[in-house]
Amino acid sequence: MPLPMKRAILAALHTALRPGGRLVLADYGLQRTRLMRSAFRVVQLADGRADTQPNADGILPSLITEAGFDRVREAEVVSTVTGSISVYVARRAGG
């Protein structure tokens, strides 16, 4: 999805969580290896490079922080046949 939509969804999630609430998000993240970058090309062909490249470049932690979450961390990385999926954990500040 386009960056403005990602920002809007993260902002809505921030609003929906109570202070101190935890966000757990799984999505394509930073593609660290040549193999994962090559595998991720399948996703880019299907969804378009403009909408997927920011994820492959590792933008999600900064978008999560920008939405008002803190303690943002990548808890896990799972390699798949279409690239690596990152699991991010964050907290809504104030709790």
C-alpha cells in the first residue's frame, strides 16, 4: 500500500490502543540478504515497486515511531519464499 495509507493505518492503530497498549505488526521488512531481496521481487511484481520498496529498505520502524509509538523493535525475522517478514513490537506511550 502507498506510504500515506501506511501512515494513516498506523495513526489509527495508535488511536485505537489505550496508553501503554502494545502493537504487534507483521509485514515485509528490511530485505537483508541477496536471496531475500531476490525473493521479494515476486511481491514487487505483484504489488508494484513504489509501494513495496520502502518496506524492503526498512522504513517500518520509523513509520511506527512517527505514528507516536515508542519502544519500537524488530522482535523476529522470518524468511519466506517471497522475502523476509519482520515482526515489530511497539508500545503506545503514556502508560
